[in-house]
Amino acid sequence: MASIDRTPRVRHKTQTYLAWASIAISLISITAVVVLGLTGNGEAATAAGLIGAAAFTVGTVSITINIKR
């Protein structure tokens, strides 16, 4: 049986700040889309939605799992 060799998980502060910034930008853009959509500004709502989608895409989390046998 193979031994379980784990490396310690180290999280840098910049990673935490980037994640929170991505979440904040996404929430702000969703709010802006709703408000602009309700006030009749469709073009501005589309632009805010695109900005939010771009921020969410850039700040996504990727998980890699390595299985050794």
C-alpha cells in the first residue's frame, strides 16, 4: 500500500484578496444589471453584465487532483 504523502496547504493573502475582489465585482455587477434593467437602460445593463461575467471568469477557482498508485 502506498503511503499518503500530503503537502501542507499554504494560502497567500493575495489569493484571498483576489477571490473576495472577484466575488464583490460579480455581486456589484448583478445588482447593477437588475437596477439598470428595471429603470429601462438595457444597453447599460448588458455592459454591466459583461463586466461581471468577465470578472467571474477571471477569478474562478481551479482544483487539480493528482492520484498516485
